[in-house]
Amino acid sequence: MSAEPLAPATGDSPDDVADREPHSLAEAESGGSGSGGSVWAGLRPLVLRLHFYAGVLVAPFLLVATVTGLLYAGSFQAEKLVYAHELRVPVGDRELPISAQVAAARKAHPEGEISAVRPSPEDGATTRVLLSGVKGVDPDHTLAVFVDPYTGKVRGALEQYGSTGALPLRTWIDEFHRDLHLGQTGRLYSELAASWLWVIALGGVVLWLSRRRKESTLRAVALPDRAATGRKRTMSFHGAVGLWVALGLLFLSATGLTWSTYAGANVEDLRTALGQTTPTVSATVGGGEHAGHHMGSGSMPGMDMGGTDEAAGHTADVGLDTVLAAARAKDLDNPVEIVAPAEPGSAYVVSQIQRSWPEKQDSVAVDPATGEVTDVQRFADYPVLAKLTRWGIDLHTGNLFGLVNQIALAALALALILLIVWGYRMWWQRGRASALGRPIPRGAWRRVPLYVLVPLAAATAVIGYYLPLLGIPLAAFLAVDIVAGEIARRRRAASAA
């Protein structure tokens, strides 16, 4: 974060004075540049000013997103501890049929409808029977009933959210990180932070490397100068640490935008236009012969024990055990989720739900009347962008590489928190504890060569269109800056008169 210094204060060290940013545009152009007429000489003041304002104004949003993201990185391990009773059981001799486990869950919790079943994914893990439409449960969530797969004993029931099966603690932290528990409006803060993070990170790297380009050793660029004092020491840590984590920050920005409200919709439109959307298995099995299948208050018969229920108007259903066996025959090993037919003429869908490496995302559709697999979708056949999106999101959320992934995210979050603190500290130190530092003076864009300025402005407009929470604040800043500049000009003219 770079700001315009005030007049030298009494007692400044030589290092502090030498390290200050230029007081004028002419000094800004020559500072860090061997040639005042070079392209970088014209761009540097502009980048300085953008980095300063973006850092000062967007950093509070970034700080909130980073702190909540740090909490989320630790929520996976916390969830295992807090809900150990529901999640783990002593390993038994053999598991009960999945239909028997579902029947036990329905006996304990007859409310709502069965939306899905997640069989025990490993030895000692419980089975989850997911109920939708339960009174008191958020409509976007389900009630997860945890069943001991060896005894059929119900271990408890908790509200669950999302494809990763987040339980109440992680759900609360996830929503806090995503929208501050303010709903759709709250999501704007996180999209604003993600939209500007890459701009701040890239600008900081460029400024740091240009400042250190005359250094003869890699150490001077990549490591902080521990012998420095004052603002120079703060900048040294800010620049060196920022350089180390820059790629990580760019990754968080890009993946965060992938599922944001406005930029995310634009990304999805682009993927659709390129034929790179995530494919889904076809659950259609046709005909009215399955017209009796529905998810009533007690659930469909196949979700309980299979067979027929003519009195209730259901036609034959092969049952969960047969459906799961059909999926296993297509090499869908654990962990899997079984989703019941959503409407007449649709099939069971069995999907792998492993988000850790190697990803398991294969899925099959199974005809409820015959138990035959009617469609197969392999993760290996996903388009490239669909795979990259899946991997990127899972890496961003800490799922892809488990505990190592979560530790890396926590370290990255701590580094970003330090960068923000150091940035504000430099701003304060530039004012020498008596006033906050000033930014580079206006008019930097006038010094940029036209053949650079025009393409740069066009690229900025395009990026701002696709990232509206970058484009709109930037346009607002420019408008305010122009008005403020005009007011300042008139005041100077009035004073001169």
C-alpha cells in the first residue's frame, strides 16, 4: 500500500527519508524507474494511486472475509470433535442392509420426506438419512438422521447443509464467511473482496519488484530487511510476504468469484457458451409405469424396504439395497449418496460425493422398477473447465487435500491479515503519527503513453463489466476523484486570485 508522504518530520532516520514515496508526479515517475520516459515511468504513479485507494477502502472487506475464511478452514476439524457422537460408532462385525438402516431412521423420525441417503462411507462411520420438509428446519437444509450401520440404533439428528454435508457449526461459519448471515445482500461484501483482491495483489507485486529490481541478490527481493527501521521495515515485511503469497491470493480471488452472485453468473454464462458446463446424469426412465413414485409424508416404499405398496398407489420398487448394488456394479465405491426419484418417470440417482483427492464424482441412474442402470456419468468425461471448477472450489474450501489443505489456507489467511495490518501501519507511519498519509497526486493517467492508455482503459472496461463489483466501485471512485479534483482546482484558483 503506497501513499504520498507529508513533509519530513524532525528525527526521521536516513532510512525513513530515503524510502519515502515521491512527493510529486515527476518524482513518482523517476522513482523506481531508470528512464523517466519509459512506459513504466508513466504507469507507476497510476499503479501506486490505485494500490493505495484499493488497499485503504477495500481492506476492511478483505479483513472480514479473511478472518471468517480462517475460521472456516478450522471448522472441518472442529466439526469432527463437536459431533463425534453422531459421526462415529464402534466398528461392528457386519453392516445391516441399507433399507433396514433407513427403516430405523424413519421409525425414530417419521416427519418430513426422505430426500437422500448417505451410506456409511468407512468403518466406524454412521449412515445419514436426509429428510426434507421438516418443520423448524431451514427449507434449504435437511435434517440428517445418523444411524449406526451395525446395530440400526439412531445416534441423533442434526441440520445439514450443502453437498459437503456441513453440520450446524460449519454451516454457521460458512454462511458467516459467505454473507455475514445477511442473506443475498450480504454476499456482495465477499464478492467485492474477491473482485479487488487480485488487483491489489498484482499491483503490490509489480510495485515491489520494480522497487527492488536494482538489488543484486534474490534475498533482498524475497526476504524482509530485518535491519531496517521505521516505515522501511514495515514495507520490507509487507512486500516480501506479499510476494510469497501472491499466487495463493490470486487463486482465492479467482475461485471465490467462480460461485459469487454476479461475477459467478458471468462465469457460468461463459462456460455454457463454451460447452464447458458440469454434466449431470439423466434421471429420466420414461413412461407412466412409474407414476406411483413420489416422496410422500412417509417416503416412497423403496426408500424404506423395497417391494410394492399397492394400497398406497405405488408400483413395484426394487428398493435401496438393489439400487445400491447396481451402483456398486458400476464401480461406484464409497462415499456415495442415493437420491430418490424426484417425480413420476424418474430414476434413483446414485452419486459419489468424495471431494478430496482423488475426486470421486461418478454418478448413475437406476430404474426403480427394474434395478437396471439407465445412465452413467463419469468424472473423467467432464469438460476441462468443469473439472478445473470442481478442483478449484474444493481447494478453496479446504476439501481437496484434507488437513494439509486446511492448514495451508489458514497460513494464507494469517499472511493476508498481516499484509492488511502492515499496509495500514505504513499509511499511518507515512503521516508520522500526526496525520494519515496522502496518496499520489491526481493526474497520473496523463503521463501514460496513449498507445498504452487506450488498450488499458478498454481492458479495464471489459473486466469491470464481467466483474461488476470491481467495475462499479472503480467508476464511483473515478467520479468522486474527478469532482474532488475540480473542487481543489477551483479553491486554488480562488486563493491565487
